[in-house]
Amino acid sequence: MLMNRFEWIWECFLRLRVDVMQQKRSFIVWGTGEYGHTLAAILQEINLKPYAYVDQNSGKWHNVFAGQEIQSPDDVLSELQDVDIVLAMNIDIAQPLKDSLIERGQKHIYTMQEFVFHLLGKSVSILEIGPLHAPVFVGPMVKYFDVMDATGLKEKAIKHHLSTKHVPDVIDFVSPNGKWDMVDESFDMVYSAHVLEHQPDLIRHLQAVLSHVRSGGSYIMAVPDKRFCYNYYDPLTTLAEVLTAYYEKRTRHSFQTLLRAARTTHNDLMRHWHGDHGKPPSLTRRCCDIMASTWQKSLNGGDYIDAHAWYFTPDNFRRLISSLIQLDFLSIAQYEVQDTERGTNEFYVCLRKK
């Protein structure tokens, strides 16, 4: 059975550390949805058992969850007045509940991320690339890398009708050209979502990121599966194309990439899952001429043009990474590629550094 994306990320993260601190206090896990399943998997991985799992949904009470009966919050809180409470739910739900529990006199309340970080200790460090409006990781052990500062990200979120509520207040490493020169530290884990496919030079991106991952650490990526997004009709990326970009030292996208970007299909993932892929728009001579002019300006110092340069499925990504390792372009201890979960348009990759 495939893990959901949260389980995948956190399991990869937990493998970085084996010296997990055992808790002496009792704690309960509040919430048995997707985040609850994720946290339950983490706790089982490290042989740590909560006092109880609770849920506000009365329809779940007394059902077995992770080997324990789900209980009502009132029953558990009446038994344990000074218990640690772990909110296993997304931040938009967890934070208001955390505030209400504090008002009721509960003192020790963690979101799922806060609790996991507490278990792992303060020495763990994470860098998230391209957080935009919805960073996966938050907290004092997390730093962010982006081509825009926080103000720019908020403006971008507003432009795309996205909430700015969770845009980070500070982007620690701002690199308009995407280079890593200003990053002067290493991390236990680097995480990115839908970043790899935008890189003009895929190999140098991977090399740059891995150079800032500590020994034994990981670079974890969410990568779009081209079969379930607007790249459906684009051909799978080949090793030859990736090597060409590397030896050309490409810092701008090729003309071919921009042409493909001009004729993508729809981006409705469920339509793709049901076999409705639409039809890409036809090219016209005028479109080609405009694209060629724009591309030339970009090469000659004009604005960078963003586009998807690489198109993957899990299987062809495995083959590509295996080839790059064999050719000595990447030095990693091992890699894992998760198959795309049904109803999603992405798969997960974990590159573990030696």
C-alpha cells in the first residue's frame, strides 16, 4: 500500500536520526485523519505509544486506530489534566484548536511538526526550497530558499488568488538567479515541491543541493507526473537531453522547452485520471516567431522565462537517476522513488547522501 505524501516525507526525515528522545510524560494524539495516520506511522517507527488517540467525530469513537481505541476528547482530558496534546491535523485546523485548549487551561500543546521536532532534538535542520504560500515545514529549525523575498512571494500569492496567511515572514536565502552561492551552511534535509522540473540544468541543480546536505542526510522532492498535468503530451525526458543541458552549462531554457510550454493541455488532474487529456493548442507561425524573439532576448540578458523543462513518470525518473549515478554525476548512498498515488499528480523522490 502506498504511503500518502505526509508519511513519505516524515518517514524519510525520521530515518536521518536514530537517537530519538523517549518521552516520560503522557501524551495524546488529537485527530485521526490523514495527519493522524502519518503521526501514527511515525510513532510506530520509533516504538513510541501515545496514551490515547482522540477525535471530535463521535462516529470514530471506539474504532481501532493504530492498535488503540479512538476516544472522545472530553473523556481523555477529564482523566489527564496535565497531558501533552499533539494536534495531528493541518495548521489551519490545528492552530485554532490549540488556542482554544490553551484558553481551557491546557499547557503543553504541540502541532504534529512541533512534536516531531521536539522528539528529534534541536540539532535537526531543514531547508525548504520554494515555499510560496504553503510551506510544508515550519519552525525554528527550518530555513527557506527562493528566488523571491517574502514581500515578493506575498505579491505572487495575491496575483494567483492564493492566501498569504502562511507565506514565511523571512526567506533566509534569496537568489533571483537560482544560484546557491550565498548558502553557507548544510542541512539534515532539503525539501522542494515542483522545483526540479523548472531547472534549466537538472544535473547542476541536484549537485548544488546535495552539496548542502550533510552526510547521511536527504534531498526529498515532490515531482509532477507528466501523465496527470498539463505536460501530458510532452515526451519523457531522456538522459541525452539532461546531459546536453549540463555540457551546454544552460542557465536559460532552450527554445524547444519554450515551444512546448506554448502548447500544453489542461491541468485538471482528475480529468487526466479518467482518461480525458484534452488537446494541446496548435502552433502558428506567429506564435513561433514571437517565442523565438522572446527566447533570444532572454539569452541576451533579458528576463528569465520560467517553464517546465523536464517531463517525468516515476519509472523514467528511476532510470535517469540510476544513469546519473553510474556516470558519476551524482554521489549518493541510495535513492527511492515513490509511485504516484491515485488521485494526485506528483510522486516523491528521496536522494540520500553518503
